[in-house]
Amino acid sequence: MGASLKTRFGWPAFCLKEMKTVHPTAQLNPKETDMIIDRKSLDELPVFKSHDSVEEASAAFLENPIKLLLAAYHECGPIFRMALGGEWKIILTGLESNDFIWRNPRLFSYGVGNKPFLEQMGHDHLTGLDGDHHKLKKKILKPAFSMAGAMRYLSIFNRIMSDKLDTLDPEVPTEMAELWARTIIDINRKTVAVCEIEDEMIELMSKWEFEFLRGLVLGEDRHEFFAREEYTSLKKQVFELFHRVLAERLDEGKIVEDNLNEVLKTRGEEEDPIDRDNAANDLYFILLAGVHNTAALIDSCIHFVYTRPEWLAALREELDAWDGEDL
């Protein structure tokens, strides 16, 4: 059984290459089997076809994953077959499957389902870890992703976003999803992982992250995709930056009271000396991971409210009366 697959839009989905479990002796939680108990065989699963051919359907998914996942979910329910990465795969999606998977963690393996992550990011990448290693990585990263760790920077988030929007020319078309992605990286370099990064480097980081996510869902074609000189050059520059930032903290004694500092403290308690490759992976999660997911979510939310005047009016009314104290 495959592990969690999050699309560029952050929609929770689970992808299975075949109907079997990694742990055949694991027992289902009987209270959580309602969504699949009536399914007897692979052939009985509904099939969602956006196109007749696997190749065309897979390409369509890359173009608009959230739209197709939603369409498939509404048409077929929480479990169905769908073309992804050049193959027909079993998809579990929606809140039902999300709850089911998290209540039955022994039924799936991140390492099996997310093998491409490990190939690209090394043996310490959270999205491809299972068991104790997974728990340890989560412990190390926790200081960077706690609510308190984010909320202390909220005013800075707001200011940078506001300043960025003020620079836009309303007469000039702007690729908003990419703008949000780069702005999030800019915010991160000034808050959760304070470091000097040129604007040109932010552009390269955003481009590499987008290409990285794109390649992950290409199936066996990913090997050729990731071997391209353009991709390997981008990745090399990004990780050289990560290692430079770590050298400033660990070798040159630069001290900044930010989320990266807390993560390095926690990692230092678990390993001595700190493995630089593992720490670079930590920094990836703090500084860059998920920026395109978040950017697409912001874009979708803005589009939603601006195409529904009653929602926009209600939101503005709520914000006008809100002072932020309840945060």
C-alpha cells in the first residue's frame, strides 16, 4: 500500500499501486473499515477517466490536480482508480480516507509509497520515513512547525505580504502563484531561518522546488527527468546554499534565535556531531518545502472569495472588526 501523496495544492490523497498492504499481518481498526468493507476486488473499484489513455489522463492530472481529484471524489467516492504517473493507481482521498489512514498507520509505508522522495532527498527525508526514524525526524522538526513558532512572526508575515502587493502594477499581468511562492521564501529567510539570500537565488529555489515536485509523480520517467542538467544544476545550487547557512551556524558560531536554531539544538541532542546532510534536509523543510502548495492554496482562496461577492463582503466585515487579540 502506498503512502500519503500531497499534490501541489495540498489536497490529502493516498495512492496505492496495488491492493495489498506492506504489513500483511496488520489488523484493521474495525470501527474504521466502513469506507472499504464493501469492496471485494480491484475490478469492483470505480474508475475515473478524465481521458481515454493513461498518458493523456496523467498529463491532465499534472495540469490541474485539485480539479481532477475533486471531480473524481464527487463522482466515485473516497476510493477509486485513476491514472497517475503513467499508471492506473488506486486513490484514497477525502476526509474519510484521511481519517482511515491515520487511524491505521501499520497498513501503509511512506518508504514504499514515497520512494522517489528518498531517491532525491536522501535517507533522512520525513516524507519517506517509517517507524522510529519517522518519529525521530518529526521530533527534530517539531520546533519549526509548532503554532507558537509560526505565530511569533505573524506581524512580519503580514508586513512583507503587504509590501509585496504594494509593488505590483495592476496594469501588468502577474503570475500570482509564483509570486506567493517567492514571497513565502522571502518571509522564511527573514523569520524562521534567518539568512542572506539574494532575490535571484529565491527565484532559483522556487524553480527547483517546482521541478522537484513535478518529477515526483512521473513514475519511472522521473529518472530521466531528474537526470537533466538543468535540474541537477538547480538542485546543486540550492543545497550549496543550505550547507552555507549551516556552516554559518555550526562553524562560524552565528547565533540567531529562530526556528532553525531550535531545530539544530534538538538535532544536536540526538547526534554528535550533527550530520550536515541531515541538517540540510531539516533546513529544506523550514525554508522551502511546501511553498508551492501554500501558494496555490492562497491563490485558490483569493479566487474563491473574489468570485463570490457575499463571501468577500462578509470577510471584509469580519476583518474590519478584528484586532487580532484572540491569536
